[in-house]
Amino acid sequence: MIPVTQQFKDAIYSPSRKTAAKVIFDILDVDSHTDATASVTSESSFSKKSQIFNQVREMSGKLATLEHNYWKLDGSFSLPPKPEETGFEVGWWSDALCGPDGRFGNYVEPLSFLSFGSFVSFFDDLPMDEFPQSVTVNFTKDHSSIGITITFDPMTNEYAEEFTIDVYDSSNALIHSETVAGNTLTKYILEQNLSNFRKVVITITKWGTGYRRARITEVDFGIITEYTGNELINLNVLEELDPISNTVTSNELKFTVDNQDKAFNILNPNGIYPFLQRRQKVMPYMGVEKANGLTEYVKMGVYYLNEWKSNEGTLTASFTARDIMDVLAQDDFAGNTYTSKTLYYIAEEILTAAGITDYSIDIALQSIVVTGSIAKMKYRESLQFVVIAGTAVIYSDRVNGKVIIEQLSSVALEETIDFDNVYNPPEIKLDTLVNTIYIDSGSTIYTYVDPQKPVGEQTLSVSIKNTLITNSTLANTVATWILTEYKKRFLYEINWRMNPALEVGNIVTVEDEFGENKTVRITKQEFEYAGYLSGKTNGKGGGA
């Protein structure tokens, strides 16, 4: 379950509630951030200029430097990281400082700015031959975008007041030049159709506050658009999770936005349509207004654009996006043979080969050692072999789209889907009885029969082929796990008001007409927002 405040919980189950939704759409050139390299006029010792392309648009915190009247002793600042320290988001900080009027040029920084070990209490302006501070971004191939977004320093509400953005093609010919004066935004968006560019130069001539380093947290090659209110016509989020990983699917997002300005029309030469690309990032949020009048949102995942179309008749545009699990289903893992390797090792090898760097693997897989093989197959399918052998599941988390491999918890939440929040009593069906599991390792078929199977009862079996399960001990462990899940035969379908903080895999209590109120693991959720929130939840329970 996504952590939320008690005020959120009170509001989401309130008889009268006001729900909301929004979508943040990164309309960016999807390959530009990995192809970009930066050179700068100057850089402080703790600066990390390579981070301005990593799509993280906020620093780790306010960094305490000895710039004039900058470091407030209110506990909100922390010391800059050392150059060798990792895990800090810093972005680019110039080494040079601007003068008292914010301009870069004709000033030298006092000694107190040069070293933490020195301090002076005066700020004399000493002439020197200084230049504006700039970042030059070079690419190895052509890129196109609907603009450029520069994030300065939202953490301290500081920004460049005067700067230029120059865009060049592969022959170094100027495509577009933008001169900005009087800026007061920590995030500046240049909306301009830019085609086939190879170099971008951002030159800062004046900072918004005197005696400051220039700094940029992020440069995005495109624009980041937020749709909410009347702009967002509808939003649908589909989540699924099979507790035994018999199927591994990708979650799906569908949304429709207002297109009265025809920005998404295919024939509009000044529109957005030519710059839409598969795998552009989309992040939906759903929330509820709390008693204090503020809306608390829950992030519903990280998705990547897959399909889009303009609906001419209704003046809307519709989009479909899927999570990282869909990306893993596109390309092949070369396959490998393993001798006495942990499932953790194998999972990490596959994720690395797929280019996935943001992942979390359950440490329980470090203690499961296998000897087996995986043939050439899609990355998602090969990871399915690993998670079944590890009695685990794989999914993309909601917060940042990280790939998660974990053994599910059997602890129920203190959450109840009760009659006050359902439209109809839950539909409950009985799943097929299974009493025998066959596991085919490729060379051996392991058979596991339910010890509670009555003598003479018909064999009702499920077969699984997995070339990583090559010994009887592991086969029995996996078969017992699968059979335990199949014994949870109560299948629930609940049409209700929905709580966006609940996730697939969570175990909740479901009220029913007979007062049984069984615990149910959520296996599927479909959230629908069209001015109000509703939807459907599916789950499995074992009668506990």
C-alpha cells in the first residue's frame, strides 16, 4: 500500500468526497538524455554536470555554500557532497560567482567563497576578466523536440534572470536563438519546434540574486506538460499481478485530453504530434481533497507512451502507455547456462543485459542456488523463469517505475472494502480445484501431489516448465508454493469507489453478505476517473 496520511484515508472513504486526477506527460526526445554530453565554462568541486541529463529535476536538498546571505541556519541546508560521494543529486554549479547585481563579469569572489577554511566579512568588488557562465551540450546524432526545459534551482527558488539558448545543427549552423530577460521562473520552458539539432548552448549572463554560482538541476529536450481539471477528459489505470507469476503482464494507462487547440492534430505544422515518440514517460496521479481543502495525490506508476491518436470529431486526443514490463517484453535475452549460481545473480544479469539500472531484488533469492539454463527468449519471459524458481513475483513499482522482484508478504493490511464503499455486493466464484503440480525441468518431470488429496480423487493438475528448477528439493518448494496459492479458490470481483493507495498484491478484508469478511489478495485493479473516481478490484482468498 502506498503510504498516505490519515487525512487521506478519512477523505477517500468519506460518504461525500471530491476526487481529482492529473497526468504529467514528458514530451521529450527519448534518446537525447543518454546521447548528451556537457562542457561548461567553470564547475565547482562538488558539482556533477553529468546529472543535468538524468531526468531528476530536483536536487537532494539545499546545499550549504558560503555564498552571501544564502546559507540559512534553519536546519534546511546540508553540506555539499564530496566529489567521490555518490547518491546525491546536485546538477551543475559554476565555480565562478556573479557580482552584487547578479551579472557574471567584472567581479571576483571574496575569499570566503573560495574556501570553507577562510572567511571575510566584507564584499569588495574587484575587477577581473570574467565571462558569462555557459553549458554546451553536444550530441552524436540528430535529435528533434518541441522545445527545451531548463530547471534551475527550485529547492531554493533561485534562477537565471537573463540567459540565451542557442541551438545548432550538425554543420554548426544556428537553428534557433532565444534571448530571455526578466525571468523569474525556476523552471523555464522554451516552446519551439526544434528539428535535427546536434548542439545546444545555454549562456547565463545574469543570476536572480547577487553573489551566487550559476546552477542548473536538469535540462530536458522537450516540454513537460501537466493535464488536470477540464483538460483531462478521462483516465484509466489497469494493474495486474499473478501471485504465482504464471503470467507476467504490463500495467496499462489510457487517458484522453482536450484537443480544442488542435495541438495533437497530425497535420498541424506547429503542433505536438510530430514530436510524439514511443517510450515517452507518462505519470498519472489520483487524489482526494482532504478536510483542510488541500488535495493529496497518489502516484499511480510510471508508464511509457505506446499509442496515440487525435479524435477529430470530439476534439480530443487519446493515449495508451504501458509500464517497464512491456519494454522488457520487446527484446531478447541471449540465454545462458548456469552452474551453482544464485537466482539473485541470474536476475541481475538479465536486468543488466536489458539495460535496466533501477531495480530491487529480494535478498531471499541470494540463498537459492541453481544449476540450469535459460534459452534465448524475451527478457520478461526469462525473468519469469527466475521469479517462479524463487517463489516470487516481478512488477514495476508505482513511485519511480523501478523493477521489483520480491516474495509477497502474507500479512494482511488493516484495510476493509466494506458495503459503504461498494456499488453492489462482491461477486464471488469458486476457482478450479488443483491437487497435483508437475514441474518439467527439461530433463526431469517432478510430481507433487497435495498431501490432503483424498484417495481416489481425480487428478487435477497444473504443469510448469522451468529449466532453472533442476533438483527435487527446489521443485517441491516451488510446487508447494503454487499449490498453496491454488487453494485460495475464492475469486472476488468488486465494483466500488476505489482507493488509489491500494496496490495489487496487497491483502485486504472484504465485507460480504454473509458476514464472513474474508481476507483477499488483490490481483487486479482498474481505476476509472472521469470527473470522479470509481473502478473494479479482483482478488483471491482462501477462506481465512
